[in-house]
Amino acid sequence: MVRELDTNVTSSGLTFEEEELFENRYNAELAYNRVQLCINEIEKFQRYNEPDCPEEWKPQRLDKKIKWWKQKLIKAKEQDKKNANRLHRENEASKENVKTAKKFKDAQIILEKHSHIGKGPRKHNITLNDYIDDFDKKFSKNRKKEPTVESIAINLKKHLENHSTKPSFIINVEDENDNCIKWRDDKGNIKYSEWGEAMRARITRIRKKRNKQ
């Protein structure tokens, strides 16, 4: 009879039925609740050891059952720590992913902007050339024949002399000492450009550049 009882007891000192019951209860609980489950079970069994608890109420293998739940408590706490560390790593990884995604997005925006460099028509870097180009296009518009560069130069000078609101970058239409237009480039530097043949050559270059675009 004793031998039969021994064969029904596990290494923990509990019967197979008791250990299976406890194991199922432990595994059925969510991971983050297992620590509290163990504490509750330990406290429940420890109450049977209180002085006012009748002896006949005490379950069999009480000390073994308390020991079993204490071992499970240690295991549950270790698992909680592993889960917390893993969660921390995942959070840190998530933060890095957000940073990486933002850097990637910023880089894409920059690359997209850079990808347009060199594409499409470019404006002249010199402010005077931009103005001449615009004047030439407007003056030539709706004319059957394209005006000569000489005609553009003459009318440009008249326009600047007679226009009450000449562009702010024009300092003087014609310098007092030389046959030059005095103006500022886009960097604020003062420039002098001759009228006459030099201006006609400038208009020719502007037209050629425009036709290539």
C-alpha cells in the first residue's frame, strides 16, 4: 500500500494529480499575472498554519504545496524581469526605428529636391540678363518678325529712361562719365555694362541661351 502511494508522488512531494492541477492553474494564467497568482496561493496555504486554524482543516502535504508555489514564484519573477528587459529593448528599438524613419524621410525630401537640380529651364544668375530676357520676350510678343538686337537695345534703354518705376537693381541707366548702365547683381555687387555693341552682344547671348532651353 505504501509502495502504491510512493509511485503516485512526484519529486516535489506532491501527488501527480496535485502537481498537474497546480501546473494547469499556473499555465492558464497570463504571464504578467503569474507572480500575483503565486503570492495568492502561498498566502492561502500559509493561513492553514495560523494558530487559530483547526488541525483537521489543514490539507495534506501543506508544506510541499507552499514550497511548490514558492518555486513557481521565483520562476514567475524571473520571467517578469526577462519580459521587462525585452519590452525595454523593443521600446528602444522602436524609438530608433522612428528616428531612422524620420532621417530617411528627411533624406528623401533632400534627395528629391536635389534630383531637380540641373533639370528644366534655368534662370540666368545675373539680374540684368533676367530683366533683358523678360523685356525681349514681351517686346517681341505678337510681332510677325523678331526684332533685331539693335532694336531691343534701343527700346530697352528708352524703357528704362522713361519708366517711372525702374527695377531696384538699376542704379543709373547711363553713367555720367561712360556709356554704361550701372546696376547691382544678385549678390549686391555693383556692375557696369556698356551700351552699344557690348549690349547688343549680351542680348544675342541671352537669346541663344533661351533657344537652347
